[in-house]
Amino acid sequence: MDNVALVISLIAVVAFLVYLIRGIAWIAKKREGTKALFKRSFIALAVSLVGFIVFGMTTEPPKETAKGPKQEQQKEKTKEQKSEKSSDEQKSKPAAAQPKEEKEDVKKEEPKKEEVKKEESVKKEEPKKQEKTIDEVVKEIIYDKVGKKSNMGEKRIIELQVNDNLGTPDKTDKIIIAKLYADENLTTNMTRDGILMDSKDLFQEMFKHKEISEAVLMWNFTLVDQYGNESVDTILKIGLDRATADKINWKNFHYKNFENIAPQYFVHPALLKK
């Protein structure tokens, strides 16, 4: 019971930290749902405290058994008897038999050395871990920066393409085309700014990998036309190449300047409404 309580409390502490950090990050990005995150973090904190209390109440100190004087006397007697027997056996054995025993010990040690060498050779022959493919790397970047789902519950990645860039001499150059579902915000301006901020975070991480020579982010959202029909359309598109990305100082770069410097930039009229 005490081990279960300790494990639950540790998991609750980790959950508390995760929800707290995400809540602070969402406040910085002006996203909805921060109150729910802080509620979850406080619930996790309460669970961890209860778990630690239960763990402290259920653990028992190790019991020490006191050794009586009779037991100590019996142990001393047995030790003396063993020492006397060993001395008598050594006296009874002839001196010529001792070298044979030493030779047998040497023979027993030799195969152990060979086993150690075999184990070392097996370890050296173990296959190396395979490196991650570029599409796996891009997925990890997207999930780490903007999550696996939007704030409305839709899957973040709608489609992800990794194509060879035939326009460069390097055969390893790749073009990334990521079709993503955007987050919803209170106003169209806040929605657009949130997409641009997320795009900055994604581009900054993607272009750290030399294989990526070009990246295009296509942000999608569910729109309703004047007839009431719904459709998932691209509301904002940004494309950067390696030459443009290398010029950007990401620490000082303002996300609204994508419109001025990006080779590919498109905003749906729905995002231009105030």
C-alpha cells in the first residue's frame, strides 16, 4: 500500500508541474482554457499531498531484533569449533597435495576470462540505434510546440508531406508541407496572431535541421459560408526557404513580419474581418 501511495503521489506531482507550465504558457499566448489547466494542476497537487500523507502513515520502521547473550555465546562456540576443525584438516593433509589444488584453481579461472572476452565481443557487435527519419523529426517538433490536438479537439496534423527538393544540387534536401488544424480564439485578429506565433516556433525548430531546405505551413479551420455550409479550408499559409530562414534572427523577429519576408504568404478573407 505504501509503495502504491508513493507512486500515485509522484505521478500527481508530475501532472501538477505539466498543467502549471502549460497554463502559464497559454496565458502568455492568450489562449482559452487556462482556468481548466490551473484547476487540474491544483487537483494534482492535492492528490500528491494525500499520497505522501498515506505513504508516511503506512510505512513502518524496520524492527531490530536484539541478540541475547546466549545466542552470542553459541555463535562464538561454533566459530571456535570450525577453526579447530579447519586446523586439524590442514594438518592431516599432506604437503604434496596443495600444489594440485592450486593448479585446479588456475584451470577454473581460465574459462571465466574467456567468458568475459566473449561477452565483450557480443556487446561490441550490438547494432547501433537507427536515426529518426525527417518526417518523425517534424512530427515531434509539431507535437512539442503546438500539441497533438487543437484547442477544439481536432487532430493537429491533417496531412504531412516530406518531398525531395529537386531544385537544389544536394540530394538530401527536403521540402516539408504540413497541413495543420489551427486553434480558435476570441477574435479573428487573435486567431491570426496565434497562428503566426505558432508558425514562428515551428519554423525556428524545423530549420535547425540541415536536411530541411524549404517548409510550408498550411493552417486550416472550419468555415461556414453564407448558405450555412461548413468546410475545412486553408485560412493562412506561410512558406519559407533555407535562404530566407538563415537571414532571420529568431530572438528579435516579430511574427507579423512574415507577410513581408516570406516567399509564400496567403491569408483567407475570413481572417481579415474585424
